Amino acid sequence: MKVLMFRRTRPALLAAVVALGMTVFGAAGATSPAAAASFPNVVVPVPVSESANGSTFTLGSAATLTADDGGVGGYLAGILRASTGYALPLAVGATTPGTIALSLSGAPSTVGAEGYQLTITGSSVRIQANSASGLFHGVQTFLQLLPAKVMSPTAVTSVAWKATGGTIVDYPRYEHRGAMLDVARHFFTVAQVKHYIDELSLYKVNYLHLHLSDDQGWRIAINSWPNLAAYGGSTEVGGGAGGYYTQADYAAIVNYAASHYMTVVPEIDTPGHTNAALASYASLNCNGVAPPLYTGTDVGFSSLCTSLPLTYTFLDQVVGELAALTPGPYIHIGGDEASSTTQSDYVSFIDQVQQIVADHGKAVMGWHNIAAATLAPSTVAQFWDTNNSNSALAAAAATGTKIIMSPANHAYLDMKYNSKTPLGQNWAGYVDVNKAYGWDPGNYLTGISSSAIAGVEAPLWSETLVTSANIDYMAFPRLPALMELGWSPESTHSQSAFDARLGAQGPRWHAMGVNYYKSTQVKWPTGS
Ligand code: TNX
């Protein structure tokens, strides 16, 4: 290999290493040991800047931890203690830094609210940030520089816990990096949602969007309308038992997400996707008759009765309870596929629901169809279509509406990878890893300036998904691809380099028991 590299001219050599998905250390290292130092191409999302210093840090049994934030310190200690078996005593707020020190001072101002600086020498690790979330993201990067087995939930003795030395300065391209889980088509328990939060946090996701209601189920207890959960939550796609979150369950999810620096965005889909609500209360129907519960997978057949005053009382009470339980700034009102509502009724409905959400002190998020209405300045539209132009959305963006990008043919985690994928759907085509990664959120929608894009979200619809293993299979490896688009600068975008660094995640998922899809487009390390 080295002989081959020596014979190439430098540009050809660089092209070769890029094609091999390596960073340039292979090139320089062949001639000069001093310049050989480089970070391995293993961190997803790839950091803004990395410079190696030639040293190697080894985590030993006598190592200590200090942290200015006890939550993040405890999180790191938990992972490291489990896999290394070391004691790793943690001192919170200590003045003398430990072997590994997480500090809320000394970060360069460029890292902003969520970024961090990670400095690794032969004997120490320093993560500096302006906030606990920055420390948390720095911890994720540090973990990815340690051997994959660091993610093992049980002690592994055969590994030397080494990490390449150097400095990483890193911060996100977009403020909004979301993942959505549809708990309506199939219900997922609090434990399953927490498990997904654990996985998402490894890739610097900072918003968890929960699709809490749809035709097949209503999943959150609303005290003023108890039948919604009790009856509307009693089934799911395929006719299973369904389920719902009590308000205490929902609070537990919100708190767990917060401890992973993720803000929950609850969605009550309206005016369509509402059969479960309509089935729970006859009085919500224009004809006063409750339809039966629905366990199929059709979309677009249900609508709240937009001309009925009770509809808005209902939404005011639902949004009021949900807003009180939700510390985050957004309530998602859905707004997609309202094909049983006329356009003028739809527009007047969205206008009224925006006001209801505002009355409860929250901003609206909605699927991009809501751009047909006049959007409030704080309303955020989520683009989900398979085309790349939408005139109503472009008009809204021109007047200041921010957009979250979830184009179904790139970002929908429920699309099949290919015709052989046993789970998922294919209405937006097949989405393998290169398709998930191969687009630029900032330059995708015709006539919409990159400054209108607030971030990306990877939705996971659950018509075909029943277990956490099913969730894993669809989310991994595509979720990290989408989060790299949301976090890393556009200038780092390289399909081949990405496919290699994504491959480095495989052994980590293996160590964690994540049931990932072994896409042939990814360069998995041999033996993983
Ligand atoms: C479209 S796109 C939907 C969902 C389905 C999904 C399945 C959008 C906002 N709505 O109701 O679950 O396709 O892929």
C-alpha cells in the first residue's frame, strides 16, 4: 500500500486517499513521521476542525474525572465505568482538573451555545464549552475517538483505551437537528422512547418530535378529554392493544430528553389524521356520529369538523394541557394530507389553530402544507415532499418563515433501503445511505434562500414498525447521515469519506446491541 502511495503524484495521492475515505495522514505519514499525526476519519458528524498533535492518550485504571456539570460528568462516567470497569471517580466543580476534565470555561467564543473544544494530550482530556449541551456534544466526540467497545454495557478487559491526541473545535451548522418518532401508528413504551433517545444523542440530535396522534391512535392522556387516550389509544395498526402515555409518562420522556440535551416537540396532527379523536367523541363529528376505530394504513380520510365551534374548544384544551407539560418552544399541529378538508376551510382552520397555540405561549411547527395559510412570524414549516419546489412555501420563506428540511426521498427513515428491505414503505422511493446523505439542506428548495433553513429532521413513521429492533434497523445507519448534514459544515461534504467514517460506527452499534442495517454502500471495517 505504502509503495503504491509513494509512486503517485501528490494530487493523485490525495484523490486516492479521499476515495479510500481516509484523512490525509496516510499521505504525509509516508514521508515524515512528525507530520504523520492526524485524527482517524471516525467521528460522525465530522467536526468543523481537527488538528492532531502526535500524542496518544490512554485511559488507565487510575484515571479521574472532573466536571463543571454533574449531569454530563455522570453521563460520561456511566459509559466509561461500564465498559472499562475502572472506578473513574467523578468530582463535580473541582478546581484541579482530573485526567478527563469537562469545563464550562475557556472555550473559544466561536463554538457558540452548542459547540465545544476537545483537547487530547498524552496524559489528559479537556472538553471546554459554553454550556452543558456543548460539553455533552464534546463527550460524544471523545467517545467516538476511543475504541468501539467503549460503548459496551459490560466490562471489556482486552482493550487498550487509546485516543488520538490533538484539538477539535466544533459547532453545529444548524440550530435544529431533529428526529421524529411516530408513536401513533404503533405505540412505543416510555422505555423504548428512552432507548431511542440514548441512540439519537450519540449523533448530536437536539430535538425529539413525537407524533402523538393519528388515525390509528391517540397517545397522550388529556384530562379534559379522557376518552382520547382511554378509547382512542386502545389500538394501533394491525389491531394490537396500542397504549398511551399518562401525563407523568410524558413528563418522564421530556425530562429524559432534556438530560440528553434534546427538546421534545409534541405533535397533535390536525385537521386530518384525526380518526382516533373522532372515534373517541361523537360530538367532534359534523354529523354527531363517531366513526369506528381504525387499524389500517390509509391516509387522508379523516378531518376534524372545521365549522364546529367545539373543535376549537377541544383544541384549546388539548393544546393548553400539552403546552403546560412541554418546556420546549413548539407545539406541532401537523397539517399534512388534509385531503378531506376543503382548501378554504383548511386555511381558516390553520389560522385559528395558530392563534390557539400562541395563546398558550408556544410557537407552531407544522408540515409544510400549512404555508397555504398566513403564517405567524414564529411558525416553522417542515418540508416533507419529494419534489424540490413549493411556491406557497417559497412565498412564506420570503416573508421570514423558517423551514425544517425532511424531504421524504432523502430524510424519511421509514422508506425501504431497497426492494428487499422487509420493513418500511416505498412511496417516496428507496433511500439507501448515499441517498440519505447526498443532498444539501441549505441549497435544495428552488427559490428559497439558505438563510430560511433552520435545520433538518429525520422522521420515522411506524406503520410497519413494532419493536425497538425495527426502529434500529430503519434509523441506523441513515439517522447519523442526516445528522451529519445538520451539524457539519457543507465544505466537509464527501460521500466516500463519509461512507468510511460511518463504517466506523458499525462496531460501536455492535457493542451496544443496535440492530443496524449493513448497507453495502458503507465501508464497514473488516470483521465488524
Ligand atoms: C406520509 S408526509 C405521512 C405520514 C405517513 C408517511 C409514511 C407526512 C407528513 N405524512 O402520515 O405515515 O407518509 O411514509
